[in-house]
Amino acid sequence: MPLYPVNLKIQNRYCLVIGGGEVAARKVIPLLACGAKVRVISPTACDSIRNLVESRKIEWCRRGFRSGDLQGAFLVFAATDNSEVQRQVIAEARAHDILLNSVDVPEACSFQVPAMVRQGDFLLAVSTGGGSPALSAWVRKRLAGEYGVEYGLLVDLFASIRSKVIGDGGSPCSHKRVFESILETDVLSCLRDRDWQALQIELAPILPKTIDIAALVADIAAIEKAGDEHGCTGDLQDGRT
């Protein structure tokens, strides 16, 4: 059965990970990146999870899974190496219609995590419906080499431009032409090379005169600088169930 693709808003939503190993840690980190409130339930935890607990980024219930633990959870990941615990988590999630991902029983999953390349708000996802995580990971690596940080900056640039032109009285078609015209320029090369002066030159003939292009580009340069300072060079997830 084909899967229905969807991007979920999970900021401040309670997401639960059952398990404390490296597989569980790979589930936790993307949840945090999207603003989720994460709780891990496991009698033991790997260093990655312990570090997140110590920095107060996640909650750790240092015990085994108990009936009722899924109450209030928006997403649940069953990521233990205990088949009986996995079975219990799957059964409880089904009983309460809670979205579940099980790392070892793909057919029990109500959702699957695709292989992803993320550059800021720019997101590429690859899925094989659980049929071949290895293929998803292989395609993801190829995409990561083609779509760099400049694509995330392009999203930021377009979002900023859109907020300025959307109320200028023009039609949706005229707005669309603005963005299509920008995409026909060397704007991506400018963003890739951090050539802010060249970016201004590319945008000047296209954008309405009411837009302060210098200020617009300065904002994008500030976003890029902040990303570099925080080590934000893109996020790759391999899509293992």
C-alpha cells in the first residue's frame, strides 16, 4: 500500500522513544531539531542520550517500558533490542491509535522516517516504503552532494521576498513571475560563494523598487553567518526504519 507523504509540525509535541541505544539516539536527534519535547524510556542509555539528558534537552525515565507509558504521546518510536518489549509497545500504540515507528517490524509502523537531506527549511526526502533503506540512503548521499547550504539560504531569501511582495497589490501570477525570474539568474552561485554584492546585482532588475535590496541581502548574510557559527551545515538522516 502506498504511503501518504506528509511533513508534521512537532514543535512542543510530546514524542516518546522506547530504548536507549544508538538506534534510539538516531531517532531522538531529528525530533529535537524540529522542536519536539522528547522522553526516552530505557533502563540504560548510550553516551549520546546521556549527553542530551545532562544538557537538559531530553527527559530520561531510567526504567523499562510499562503499560500506560504511551499516554499523551504524539509520536512513538519503539527502538529496543527486546522483541517482547517491542511487541508490547506496538500493541499499546495500536490500541490507542498513536503514531508508531518500530525499528525492527516495518509492517507494524504507522509511519516511516524517510532518508533526508535538510538545509535549513529546504528538505529533500527519499522513501522506498520500507522496502530498501539501503537504497534510500544511497540516493540521499547523491542528493546531498548536489543540494548544498545555498538551497537553505535560497528558501530564506524567497521567504523574505515573498513577505514583501505579497502585499504590493500584484496578482499571484505576477508574484510567481518574480520568483521564476530569480531562478533564471545566477542567484544560487552567489549564495554558494557568499558573494553578497553579486547577489544584489542579480536581484536589482527583478525586484520591485520598493524593496530595499541591500537590507534584504544583509539579512540573508546574517542568517548564513549565524549558521556557520552554530555549525549548521545541513542535516542528513539515513532513513533506517
